[in-house]
Amino acid sequence: MNNVHFGAGNIGRGFIGSVLHDNGFDITFVDTNEQLIEQINMDKGYPIQLLDENQTKLWIDNVCAINSHDSKQVKRALVECKLITTSVGASNLKNIAPTLKEALLIRSDRKESIDILANENIVNASELLKDKIKKICTDGEWESINKIAYFVNTAIDRQALSTQEDDRQVALVEPYYEWVIDENALNPNRKYRLKNVKLVKEMEPFIERKLFIVNAEHAAFAYLGALLGLETIQETIQQSNCRILVERFMKQNKHYFLAKYDMKEVELDQFIANTINRHGNPAVSDDIHRVGRSPIRKLDRYDRLVAPVMELEDLGLDNDAGKRVIAAAYLYTNEDDPEAKELQQTIKNNGIAETIRRVSKVPESLVQEIAALYHDLKNNSKSIFL
């Protein structure tokens, strides 16, 4: 069985590619990194190192790679494969939509259906990819594509970093992973079955659990660490004041899941504890700025920090810890991150209250509350723990 995967980065190689390899797929990566493409094709595979006590090394074979600019070769691979997956970053889905459209039209003529799983760090990424393709189709083209293309939402969770070894890029991944797939959206006539994934009938609880707990916790430690001048997530987690505040943030978010989904509290407590321990793994050195980058996206009304605070606000539940984290995120600076620079320039030009209105789009009462916290933190960063 052949899989085409857009994105040969750490998640693509260290997570999706690894799981599909173990499911018997031959994998064709599509990427723009010429050095990495050459490495994969020369070695006919690639290494993965687990961030465990033994630093276990794995080898993924039956792999090749194509430059995304070679649209003819990419299209040929898409027409012949049994599964299409992505991990390119949500903002790049629009860039792969044109080639996907052309390949799907050919598959439509052949009446060959296909599952498409976009594995991006946003809610309903496959629906977003579907919309990007639909926007560049005529009504007739979309009608044809819609008959054979199954866009399947997923939720993914695995820490994936990288290192250089013998002039080779090596994906560094934690042993733990979770790949949740919407079983209802899969092609019922598919010729493959996936093991070591979680097929579920309802995606929303898992998507929100990933966003409101895993992503929110990770971002919270990043912005607290940046506020205190620390360098890594692991260093920040070791600071007791930071850990206590983030644990309070997570425990408050927990009550949203108890109220909406009737999840078991003991299981949520364990999930939160495991998540913090995973991100504090001493075998990992995760840069604050890698996790904190793109703060405008992460401060969006429907993203990891603001969304849970708003849900708790609507339910009349405590959410003070999340507000403090949001205020810290508005203070985030990074000269190498365009979004961080844009955010600080917007604050300079328009003031913090107006910036919160534009970026986070929260009710005015929350705008004023977060703005007040922002000014307190700007004057005294340690006030975040009061």
C-alpha cells in the first residue's frame, strides 16, 4: 500500500510516517527541503530516535521523497496511492490544494476513492483543507471530487524535535503518541485497516482535550518562561510557581470537560499530570521560542488559550489562571518571529485593550480584565503568581 504524505518534517517523519510504516505502508514524502529529500532518497529510509531512557533508535524503510515543485511527479503519486496525509502546518494547506485538486479530478474520472487526513495543530484541519480545495473548483469539479474524496478530521499528539547526526536529520520523538481519527468520516470501502491509532465516533471531545489541555499547557509554560527570561519548557516546568499556576489553569479547564462531556474526573486528572510530565521530560530541551512562536494565532478566540477561558466564562466557572496566561502571552517578544513582532507593534500603535479586541475578540469585560493584568505584569512580572 502506498501513502503520500505532505510534509517531511519532524511530525511527518517521526510520527505519521512511523505509524503508517508500522501499518505496512510504503511512504512517499512531498516536501520543499532539498537536502532532506536527497537524504531520504539516498538512504531509502530515515532514522528516528526515541526520547526514552535508552535513546532507542528506529529505522523507517520503504520510503522515498519528492520535491513539491515537481507537480507532475507529485500528481502521479497522488493518483496511485491508497491514502493521503499531511503535516505541513495549517497555513500551508492552501499551497497544496491546487495539486491535490488536479489529482483528485483524475481519481474521480477513474472512480477511485481516497481518504485524506490533514494532521495539523488546529481544530478540524481536514475540513479546512477541503474548503481550500473547494474554493478553487468550479461547481462541476467539486461535485466530481466530493464523490470520491473523504476528508477525515484527526487529533494528533506527540512531541517531535530534531537533531543532526552524521550529516543526517534525525527526528527525536517521545515514546508516547496519540492519533485520534474520525471513524465516521473514513471511506467505508477502504482497503486498509489502521492499528495503533484511536478510531472514534465523536471527535470533538478529543480535539478539545488536545487543544484545551495539551496545547494550552505547552503554550502556557512557553509564555510564562518567556516572561521570566527562561530558555526551555523543561526549565520553566521546574519553577514551582510556574508549575502551580499552569496546574491551576489545567484544573480549571478540566471543569469544562466535566460539565460538557461528563468525562471522568480521575481520568482527566491523570491526563493532565501525564501531559505536564511528558513536556517536562529531562531528555528533551524544548526551546521557549519554538513553542511560543505565532502568538497571534495562539491568542485567537478559538485557539488554545482564549477558547477555554471563554467556555468557562460562559459556564460561569473559574478561569482566572487562563486570563493570567493570556496576559503573559500578550507580553511575548521574539525578534525572529514575525507574528510576535507584529503583535508588539500593534500594541505600540493601538494600545493593549484595542489589540485584545482585534486579536482575541473577547467581550469588553474580559478585554479590560486582561488589559489590567497585562499592565500589572509589565510593571512586575512576578505579579502573575499573586
